Amino acid sequence: MTAPDDPSSPPHTPGGLISAALGQLAAILRGELALARAEVSQAAGRAGAGLGLLVMAILMGIVALNLAAVALVAAVVHAGLPPHWANLVVCGGFFIAATLFAVVGLRALRSAGFVPDRALRGLQRDAETIADTMKSSSKEG
């Protein structure tokens, strides 16, 4: 058993108890913060690896698309068109496809509605309510 004079004995005053509780709370929060940092750094590492793999996939997809275009030009030349016209036909086809993808993608982005309209309307109503409350309280006072 510890003696009452012992500094390692638990504090028995209300201030000492509050101080000890706050110290333990701070220690718990520091531990939780360290855990959160570790989790975030681990997730960032996984995200970085995933992003690197995605970049490699995109680069390989571009190379594959280039090879497909060359094969398509060769097929059109084999069908009897001169090489310069075959290149122009394949390029035109890719340009039309790219334009269609861009138009459809832009329409999808516009309709997605990235602006949080409902939240903004709610904030505007809240601001109006606060302003009305302030006006009515200033008239009464």
C-alpha cells in the first residue's frame, strides 16, 4: 500500500482527480492521433501504388491504341486505298470517335451537378432565419 506522502499515490482532491483525468484523456488522444497518422500513411502508400499502376495501364493502353491504328491503316491499304488516304481515313475515324466521347462526357459532367444546391439553399434559409431573429430581437431590446 502506498503512503499518503508518496507522489505516486493517486490524488484524492477534486482538482487532483480532474487533473489526472485530463492527463489520461490527453494520453488517449495522443495515442489515437498516432494511430490515425499511421493509418493515413499506410493508405497513402497503397493509393500511391495504385496510382502508379493506373498510370502504367493508361500508357500501355495508349501504345495498344497506336498499334491498333497502325493495323487498321494496314487493313485499309490492303483493301486497296493508297497509304496516305488510308491514314487520313483512320485518323478521321479516331477524331470522330474522340469528338463523340468528349461531347457525351461533357454532357454527363454538366448533368452530374457538382454544386451542392440543396445544401446551399439550406444555408441560405439558415442565414435568413438568423437575420430575422437578430432583427426581431433588436426591435424588442
